[in-house]
Amino acid sequence: QVQLVQSGGGLVQSGGSLRLSCTASGSVSTIYAMAWYRQRPGKQRELVADITSGGRTIYADSVKGRFTISRDAAKMTMYLQMNSLKPEDTAVYYCNSRTTLGYGFWGQGTQVTVSS
């Protein structure tokens, strides 16, 4: 099993910045990729950014150039630096890990609210 604990988030004005963190524990050696997803009001959960254990990243088109995903292997922590936030970024953000166990794990979710 893998446990993911998220921190960060909150309320910020449009154009502002926030950083989310996701710390993994448990069977961390089984993790081969991690990602951030979000679920906006009335929408399905969507991929925001993804990072592999080799450091390869991908981003949703809507956040390219504004968000940066990174990880600190020593701290078993993944980050999402969010800059130039827009009201449409308002969502509950979830971290996810993909593992060699054959299934993934989710963090508890954290609210990000961007006011106009």
C-alpha cells in the first residue's frame, strides 16, 4: 500500500501563485509515476500534470507554461507550482501514484479557489 498526504492549496486572487505538495509513504519503491489531477465543479476529474520516476513530464494544454510539476525523491514528495492562476483553475486537486502493484493510489484532495 501507498499513502499519499497532500498539503497546500487555499484561496488566491487571479494572477497569484500556490504550491501543492504530496508526500508518499508505505511501499514507495513500487511507485513509477505520479500525477496531479483536478476536478472542477460539475466536471469530471482531469489530468493536470504527470511525472515519471525518470523525470519525464507532461502537462494539460490548459496549464502549460503556468504550472510546474516536480519531485524530491529524497523526501518522497511531489510538488505542483501553480503560477498565473485563473478562476477556471478553481478545483479540488488530487495527487495520484501509479505503482507496480497493478493499481494506483490517491491523495485526500485539496481545494484551490481562485477569485477574480
